[in-house]
Amino acid sequence: MEVLLRQENSNDFEAVFSLIEEAFKDLEYSDHKEHFLVERLRKSDVFIPQLSIVAEVNGQIVGHILFTKLQIVNELNTFESLALAPVSVLPEYQGKEIGSKLILYGHEQAERLGYESVVLLGHEDYYPRFGYQRCDKYNIKMPFDVPAENCMVVPLVKDGLKKVNGNVVYPDVFFE
């Protein structure tokens, strides 16, 4: 199966909305509003068009990933980082490495754009294969009460998290 990865464009918005809704509709841990979050993020100042990526198989969009800007803040410094949220694959294409391809390609694009790290809230058994580690290893704290094993961060470059620590500050658009 050949998978084409490319930047999302405005012609994709309707298909991506449906894809995200379908991908999350049966997931227990979901609030089932991820598709609305993506719409809001696209209209915000934290949106990075090059990091809204789709996966196509035979001309059909079967996957999507979005990385947006966020900050990690402590008493002395503010560090620019990215949030990975969400990664979505149509149910019939799950388990075929499409999510993995989206994550790895997204990391490459983010690094190319000069970003040094990515933060996410996700499944503790899935994301470590991409280099994600618990945030508390770096003294990075999420702004909400969630299990530590689900709060993860990955450096995109060597020493990308060497001096980074503090509180993750998600943009307000995540909470609207």
C-alpha cells in the first residue's frame, strides 16, 4: 500500500473533519470533539500550515496529524515547543503504520522548521516507540491533572530538551 504524505490544504478540510470524527467516535478516552478542535486550531495564531499533514491512499485521505505551537514556561525562561494533537487514522486503516508514518514525517517537518521538541498527552504504550518520554523526566508539568505516564515529550534535535523545564502552557484555543 502506497501512502502519500503531504501538507493539508483548504480543499481537504471537509474530508479531514469527517476522518477525525470517525477515527475518535468509538474511543473511550475521547471527548469526541477532536474534529472541532482542529477547526479552531486552523483559525488560530498557533497554527502552522506545514505541520497539518494528511496521509492519502489511492487519492483518499485516510490519516491526519496536527502540530501547533505551545510554550514551556518557568520563572526565568519561555521555551517554544509544539503540541501534537491529534493524530487520526480512519478505523479501517488503523494498524497499517499510517499513524507512525504521519508522526515520523511530522517530526521531520517540525525539525526542518526549527522546532526542537514536541509535547503530547497520549497512550503510554504507543508513543515511546517514537522517542517520547515522560514529561516528569525533564521536570515539565502539564497544566491539568492527568496520569504522568500519559504526559510525554520528545526532543527533535540533539539536546533539544537539555535546558528545558517548567509548565506547559497550551494556547487558550485548546480550551474553548
